[in-house]
Amino acid sequence: MAPSQVGSVEFAASRFETQLVVVMGHTQCGAVIATLEELQGRTKNQSRNLRSIVDRVRPSVETLLYGGLEGSHEALVRATIRANVRASVNHLRHGSELLERLIQETGLLVVGAEYSLETGVVEFFENVPDVG
Ligand SMILES: [Zn+2]
């Protein structure tokens, strides 16, 4: 997650006393698909701007790429979209002292969700305990 994105959330949470932050991924995400293609060596000569997207999604993908899902591109895309949301939730919860304090003191909630472009349904992830 880019520092500017974390900063935007910090601003909203501290200035407007926002109580809920939703990190929403979506199906058929081009950023995720581009990253997968890049890591699988299926693309060349990527633009610098596209590369900056790939570099942000990459950590979420790499763990999955070598985790047995190589066979099904569809399954890998789905899993990566979710892993990327979870990583961003985790980053917001722990990558900012300000947000970490608000979570503890005011009960600020940071949750993940996925929007389905096919059905229009938003599915909220279970609020699993933190890993880090
Ligand atoms: Zn997307």
C-alpha cells in the first residue's frame, strides 16, 4: 500500500472520526492479473507506471504462486485478490502508529471486502485476528 494511501486513511480517521475503514478488492482486478502475468513471465517491456502497481501487489502473489495454486489461473486470480486485500488491511492496522492507536483507543475498525463485478455483491471477510 502506498504511503499516500495510508496517509489518506489517517487523515479521514483523525479529522472526521471515521469509525470504519473498508479495504475493498474486486473480481477481475487488472492490477492483480497484470502482476500474475508479470511474475509468470508472460509479459515483457512493462511501463514504469504498470511496474509500480506490480511491485505493490507482488508480495501477496508470490506466497500464493508457490503454494500449489499454479494449476488454475482462475483460482490463483481469486486467491490473489483476497490476499492483497488482507495484506492491505494488515498494513493499515500495523503500518501506521496513528491508526494503531485509534484502533485501540476508539475502536476504529479496518476490514476487508470483495466486490463482485459479476453479481454486484459485496462480501465482507471474516474479521480474523491479526497475523502481525
Ligand atoms: Zn483492480
